[in-house]
Amino acid sequence: MKIIISLLFICSTFISYCQSGIIYYTAQINLQHKKDFIQDVKNDEDVSMSVKQQVIDLYQNAEPDYYELHFNKNRSYYFKDESLKKEKSYSMGSKAGNSPFYTNTQSGNIIEDSRIFNFVSYEPLNWKITNENKKIGKIECLKATATETLYSRQGHFYDREVTAWFAPGITVKFGPKNYSGLPGLVLEVERKEYTITVSKINLNPDKNKLKIKTVEEGDKVITLEERNDRIAEMMKDRNKN
């Protein structure tokens, strides 16, 4: 941890010269969410004890997930680093997702490379920047909040607040997933289920290691609303069966 803090501090002194970078993040299930979920499983009378124990074991032994954010002046590519995953037949991760995200600040495009729905376009979140601050490593961060609409396994939409901690001193408008558009690099994202936190910053990357992927011309992109409609239809069909 001391090494990571030192790296963060060193990087922050060269921020005005930054045109590209590679940011490393670690995501973990939030402890309270884990406790609440396990308690709900224990209280579910429709699930057998053996299945309950399997689910509880998965949650109790959930492992972190690791991600990278590669960016240049106008584009970023965020993806999961599968090379750091432990070799097991099956293990549960952070619930922070597997899909890559492409962001283009010039066009305003934020696109998820979804395994089920191919490419899904997101609208920028309506961030509210607060005066609350904290340090991540040795970098000063401000708190911002937004409301996003999610879809539950129970078959309904609901709104949930997401919190982002961004560094005004790092004038890069990128962050994990679709959590971008703030006046500074997002170093941490807090949702009810999980937290994504920066673990390392490299603002002088080897150009050969920089991956800035984009959606190819001709690729079909649907809106988030269209994706949500498809999910709703899938849930209806499942309930009919």
C-alpha cells in the first residue's frame, strides 16, 4: 500500500503534462451488501439448505476483480484484466461487471460491449458535485453523486444513487465503466453492491502497451432504453414458461 501511495503522489506532480495513461482499479463486494445478501439467503424458505450453503460460500469467498482504463486525449477503453484471476473451476467476483466500455469525449459516446446485447450506448450521467472531499492515496478528491436506472432480477426498474470520487488535479474526464464526464479522473466508484478503487496510476505508459479500442463503423449500437426493453421482454417470456 505504501508503494501505491508513493506512485500516486509521484504521478500527481506531473499531471499537467499528461496526454495518455493506464489506470488500474480493484473492485470488491461491499461488506454490508455481502452480510445483507447472506442473511436474505438464510431466511429464504424456498431454497434447500445445501443450495443455501453453496451460495453463502460463494459470497463469503468472493474475490476482487481487476480492471484497466487506457486513455489518450479524447478516448478511453475500460476492461477487465482476466490474467489476474485465480485458476479455479468457479469463483465469485466483485459483481462490478465483465463488459468493456468505450468512451469518446469528443462525440460524447459511452458504449458498453455487452456479451448479450452487443453494443449498448449510455447517456452521460447527470453528476452533482459536492463540497465533500477526501484523499485517495495522497491525491485530493471531490465527491459527486448521480442517479442511474437499473433493472432487477425481480423484473422491475429502479433508481439507485452512485457516488464517484474524482481528482480535480488530474484533468482527465474518464473513469471506470460509464462513470465519466467529471472534471477530473475518477479514482473511486461506490455502489450499493461494490466499490471500484484505483490501485495504480501510470501517466507515462509505453505506447506499445496502450490499448485504445473503438466500436467499428457498421457495428450495430442500441440505446440503453432499447436494451432495457429487451430485458423486460426476456423476463416476461421467462415468467410465462
